[in-house]
Amino acid sequence: MTGPERAPTAGSDRVVARPNTTFKPRRRALSAARRQDLERWLARWGLAEAGPEIEWSAIFGGLPVVVDIGFGHGETTVEMARARPDLAIVGIEVHTPGVVAVLDAIEHDPLPHVRVVHGDALRFLTRVPAASLAGVRIYFPDPWPKPRHHQRRLVREDVVGALADRLEPGGELHLATDIAHYAAAMQRACDSEPRLAGGIIERPPSRPLTRFEQRALAEDRQPVDLRYLRVG
């Protein structure tokens, strides 16, 4: 994988216990040619889900690093990467066609300041050094609407705490969802973290309109954006 790495420092950040999955796998078979593309591009532009702690400067030089969790089909990640070549972006997704789409853009756009993790964001967090991220973006994560499945939601207090561990002072956590009760739960989780300050904001023009958001608007669901900064 890309760039040198170092062993993690003991106690530098918390690890999230994850007895249940926080996403619904949406893997789809690829053609033989596309599978070859995936393997070749991951070798060039991928970061492994598990392994030692990463040294960001060895991969991106001095660029600030933003982690984009659950990028789906990848349009938002690619569009925001095109708009901000001054930011390094690490996109994390399990949806194989979306991973291939983003890798294709990295290769051919090109977008050399982007890397991709084909795997689980919570496992990858063990590789992210404390206070090393300029931002984390989570747009329209799986809502797990049934009450008995709410513990599987990605944005919850323990995950927010782990993300706050990895944000640098002034770093931004930007969330979006079109599910009203999930937005309220997100806000409670973030408000309970003493190192974060923020709340609901108007939809920023820098966030592209996703296909999930288009569907929500068509079904009369109003997306909610939340923005928090690490202040402690």
C-alpha cells in the first residue's frame, strides 16, 4: 500500500467496540477487467483497513487530511476532491462499484491527493493517529430505521468520541442525514462530547447534492446538516 507507516502508540486514541455492523453490505460482482482495475488501482491508491498507524505526511506531504466515511457511489468525494486539491482526502467505503468509480477518477482525472480504503471505517480508525485529521465527513449513513437496530448506527456517542480523538484542534466533523430522528440522535451524540461545539447548519454549498439527497427531496424528506468543531 501507499506510503511508509509506523507502529501505533499505546493509548494514543480509543478503539470503538463494534459487535454489530454499521452498514449493509452492497457488494456487486465486477467483470474480470474491472476486477483487475480494482486490484491494480488499490495497490497504487489504496490504504489497507488494518495495519500499523499511518504517517500522513509520508503519503500527502503537508496537506491537511479529511476522512470521507461511506462515500457510496463516490460522486460527492470526487467532486469535492476536484474543488479542493489543497486537501488530502481518504475515502472509506465497502460498496465495491463505488470504490472502483473513485479509484478510476483518481487514476484518470487525476486526483493524486485522494486515497481509498475498501473496508470498514471503524476498523480503519485504529490506523489514524490522534489529533491528525482536519476533518471527518459522514453524509447519509445507513439510517437503520427500526428501533431494535439503532445500536448499529454509525453516528453514536462512542464513535463520535473516537472521531473527536482523531480530529486536530479546530478540526471539523460534518454530518448529513435525511432521517429526522437520526439527525436528532446525531446531535445528541455530538452535544454529549465535551470537545466538540456546533450544531445544525444550513446546507453548505460546498457539499454536492447526492443521489440520496435527491431521493429524499423527491420524497419530501428534508436533509439536515450538522457541523461541529473540536474545541478541546
